[in-house]
Amino acid sequence: MHDLVIVGNIVSENGKIHGSIAIDDGKITGISIGTLRGEETINLGRGQAVLPGLIDVHTHLRDFTEKSKESVRTGTMAAVHGGITTVFDMPNTKPPIIDAATLRRREKAFMGKAYSNYALGFLLAGNCVEAKGANADFYKIFMGASTGGMFSEDFEGDYSCAPGVVSVHAEDQAIIAERPERPPEAEVLAIKRALNAAEKFGKPLNICHVSTAAGMTEILRAELPQVSFEVTPHHLFLTRGDYERNPLLKVYPPLRTESDRAFLWKNFSRIPLIASDHAPHTLEDKEGGAAGIPGLETEVALLLDATNRGLLGIEDIVEKMHTNPVRAFGIRGKGIHKGMDADLTVVDLKREWRVRPEEFYSESKWSPWEGKKLKGKVIMTVIRGNVVMEEDEIIGKPQGARIDVGDNRA
Ligand SMILES: [Zn+2]
């Protein structure tokens, strides 16, 4: 008899089956196409499916001196509400995470307060010595200034010294300083420089939020196995036209043309990672011109809705938000296999609902998709065998833990 058994459609990197997942002491202890017996059993209905816990490799959770924008608590509540079991915490906080002491402070901010699991980022900008002793889970480099204003004056130097996987915001500083509207060339030039460096040093590199057809073309053409990249839901579902109608949609990199958006969809199968770039601001700051869009509570549902419209398959969500994040960042202990942590995301593909930002757990109570009806919803989130969210309700105490990236700290 197992602690908990979930019976229904299971979608994992190994494909789709109908069967049972058994969980004991927070770990997956059995997977069967037959029926396993548990002290507690969750039977999923038709149109519902259990996926491996989804991972968002790009979120800004603010906290520190910016708790009015978001805190670890509200940001990770938003994560599990949206079906995300692990968030990657970006280090351009106030103060920024640029030394070992601040990273330790960040870890303390997460311990006992995080509802989802987390990976801790470190901001690299000429502080290589500090980075080596910091023991972060990944390293962030801004090639050009974004929220927080810090950027790397020497990308190759910072990247080559990074003691682990680097995520890079690729927009060229010289271009964006002159042209604050951030034209496509800013992204394309920075991506070319990043790819040259990746080829030269052969180290893992993740290029954040690729938004242009030309930028993505460069990455695909380079075919470097050590390079991964993200695309955001807002670049997949919105364009510059939407921004012209709604100035709150200001974001870096900016929303692009319909032809850029069409290119992302045409090459959707070649996008390795989908990440929200969840970037909460107060409405007041947004109205004052702050760049960023909150996304944790809409991203999976938007992809489910697109699945219902035939734009992708549910296995694409697993690939781009679980399997590839695990691979790109060397995450250990996750996935629907025996012996792994029982982190699971349960979705209902048929459920229709309307986006109501006032019901978000995020402090950021607005959304580009406010009022939009979506078909497909996350209905349950499980972390190490505990149901932490069910039907929009957060259950129990924060149980998130720091992830294990093993020896990605090369
Ligand atoms: Zn970001």
C-alpha cells in the first residue's frame, strides 16, 4: 500500500500512458499501466493529465527592498498556482546578488517562505572572484542594461569565468543606449557575440527571451549543443500592435512584429525552453514606464489553450518546461521516474476559465490577458508528494526546497 496514488493520463518525456503513479515519502515509487493501491488515491477525469512538475527558468521575485512589487512568498504562491514546481530566481534584485553574502541572504529569504522549489541566481558583472565562492545554481549576465541597470562591461570575461551555467540577457548596450525603443538589431548583434563566445569557450549558455526571427535564426544556424534558449509566452502570443494599444505591455526585449511572432510559431519545435520572465511591478511603476510582464499564473494555461487550438501538443509543454530545463541546467532528482521527487503538475485540458488578475497570488494584479477566456487550466500542483495547490487554493505551509544542480558548477 502506497502513501498516495494518482490514476489517470500521464504525460512524461517517455510519452503518454494511462496508469498510476505511486508516491511514498515524497518520492515516486512506482509507475504502472495497471492500478496501484494507495492509502489515498486521486482519480483524474477525462481531459485531465498529470505532467512532471513544470520548471520556469526565468522569474523575477523581487523581495528584499521591493516587497511591494513581489516577495518570495507571493511569487512562489503564484508559481504553484500556475502549475510551476520550480522557479529560477533572477539576481537583479535590490540590492543585486553580486557577492556571496547577498546570495546567502537570498537563500535565507527563500527558506521556509517558498511554496515552490527554487534555483538561486548570481549576477555576473566584473565580480568573478566573488562568483567562484558564491555557490549559486546559475549565473546571469546582462549584455545591456535592463531592470536594475547593471550590465557586464566584458561579456566574454564574465562568461568564461562563470562557475556554472550562464543565462544571458542578449541586448547590445551601445544600441539600446542610443535607441531606447530597443530595435531588433540590439538583440541580433548581442546574440551573435554570445554565440561567438559560446563557440570559443564551449561552455553551457542559455540565451534568455529570444524575441526576433533574425535572432532565433542565428542561434539555429550556429547549432551549438551547449547553447539553449528561452522564448516567453508574451512574445509567442502578443505583438507590437498590442503594445501600441496598451502601454502597460512595455517589456525588454520589446514585443515584436507579427512576422517575428509567426516565425517563432513556425519554428516552435526547435524552441528548447519556454519561460515566463515573470517581471512584477506595481501598477504605479508600470504607469511610470517600468518594463516587465507578470506571467507565472497564465503561462501554462496559455499553452494549454494553444494546445486546444492545435498549435502544439501537450508533450511539447513537458519538453520545453520540464525535460529541457532539467537538461540545460543539470537539475537532479526530477521527472516521472522511480526514485525521483514527486513534483507533479495536474492539468485539465477541457476546463474553460477567464483570466482575472485580481485573483492572482502575485502582487502584480494585472495581465495582458485580463478578461480573456482560456480553455485549459492547471488544477493541482504537487511538491514532493504534497498537494500544495488545488483548484486555485494554496494548501499548507511553504514546502519549497532549493534544487540540486550537482556538478553543473563546472
Ligand atoms: Zn528577466
